[in-house]
Amino acid sequence: MLLSLIFLFAFSALAEETSDAWFCLNCSFEASGDICEICGQVRDYWRCASCGTSNLSPVCGNCGKSKDESLKLQAADSDLYKAYPAVRILAAAGDSASQYRLGKYYEKGIIVSQDTDKALSCFRRAGNAGNQDAWIYLGRLYDAGARVEQNYSMAMEYYQKALQLGSAEACWYIGSFYEEGSGVEQDYKMALDYYRMAADRGDADAWMSIAYCYLCGYGVPEDHTAALGYYEKAAESGSASACDYLGYLYMSGSLVTQDTEKGLSWYRKAAELGNARSMYALGYAYQSGQGVEANIDEALRWYEKAALAGSRNAYVVWKTFR
Ligand SMILES: [Zn+2]
Ligand SMILES: [Zn+2]
């Protein structure tokens, strides 16, 4: 026992001595000493993400931005290659948003080698440091069985952790587990309670799930008027899917009296919010002259927009017209 303690001590002292490695912000190399062995840049080098000035001091000599602020800006860059060095450094310094981001690099194998274990440990570290998104993401991985074996009770555990941090999204996921009976006994009343909690916490899409419960009579008596009211509430709260669905209801005359003018106006609203399905539906309306004068050029414009927003169907139709 004593011997192993001595070994442990000796080893940790050694580890401390040799942990002079630092991460080069110029070339992303794990360097040591004062000069990066790969690119020759000095250890304190950083480039201001705001104005592009190279600096050694912790405050940008040109615009006055601090190194830390600059790194946070760089870490949030949508260019994952540009963001990576900042993500690495901030994650090591304990920034939870960066630990969550670093997890995604490992999960997908971007820049670093794909490593699910490392990804999971980054997500857990981020979650433990108070990052709700990391717990939700872990929950979704176990929920879908992506990268890990599907495990509903693990997923539920992670959603609960996000819930404890106040996540509205977590309420919705837990509600959906009760609605579908995933890992828990199916319980529509519980599902509805969680959906309401999610809606109260600002999740606009949760109103749609509440509407669906009223539509099907899950946990409440079936009530189509109430359902329609909740779909409208979802739309008013900014849910693009709700606007799209209302478009569909008015175009098809289900739940409501058919009204193509109203239907198209909901589709336009949803399209403005970025809903690809509604863009596709608008393309179809212009192609077939449904509620508007047929106009193939306008149809193609909508199909193209829809395809760019992620609609595979729209892409197929757009290609056949070209
Ligand atoms: Zn370097
Ligand atoms: Zn600057």
C-alpha cells in the first residue's frame, strides 16, 4: 500500500514536470518549450478574432478585445476548422460550451480522429459544468442509439439532468417518452404535464404536442376545437412547424373549413421562419395552381429554396424540371 502510494506520488510529480505541453494557436500543434516546433510561432501568440491583429499581450493592441473574449468569438465560428484551436484551449480551461463543442469534434471525427469514448466524456464534463445542451445531446444519442447502444433509461437519466438545469427541451423529450412508453410505462397524463411544462418554459413546439394530445384524446377528452387553438398558440409563439401544419390544415380542409388563401398565408409564414416543407408546399401550389395562378418559374424558385433548406423531395422535383 505504502509502496504504491510512493509510486503514485513519484508518477504524478513526473507528470507535472513534463506537462509543459501547450497548444499552438497558429497551427494547432501540441508544442513544448517557448517556440512551436512545427510553425515557429511563440507560445503566447494569438490572433484577434475581432480585428485580425496578431498579439502576445492578453489584450488586443488594436481593438482592445481580451484574449478570452476573442477565443470565445473564435470558438463559436461556424467554420469548424477555424473554431477548433479556440475550442481546444477553452475546453481545457473548463469552459463548458467549449467542452460540449469539443465532444462533437470527437464524435464526428472532425480534425481529430473519431473517438466516441472521448466524445462522451467531453459531453459529460460539459453537462457537469452546467451545460444543458450537452445533457440533451447525450440523451438524444442514447435515445436514437447513435454511436452508442440504444438505451432509453440512460437517455431518460440525461434528459432529467438537463431538466434539473431548467431545460425546456428536456421537458419535451421526457414528455415524449411518456407518450410513447419509451423506457417508462406509457402515461398520457404525465406526457401532457411535461409538454405543458416545456411550453411554459418557452418551447413553442411543445404547444403542438399539447394540441396533438387534444386531437387524439391522450390524457384529456378528445377536443378538436381545443386542439386547433393550441396549434394556433404554437404558431403565435413562433413555431415554424405549427405554421406549416396550419397551412396543411387549411389547404386540405381537415379540422377546419378549407380555405386556400389562409393555407397559403400560413405556408408563407412558415417559409419565412425557414420551414422547408412549407417552401415545398408553396412550390407545389404554384406548380398546380392551387389557390394561386399556376406559375412554373415561381414554383421552381420555391422548390430551389426548399431544397437549399434541406428538403430532399424538393431537390428531386427541382432536378426533374431543369
Ligand atoms: Zn505552431
Ligand atoms: Zn483586435
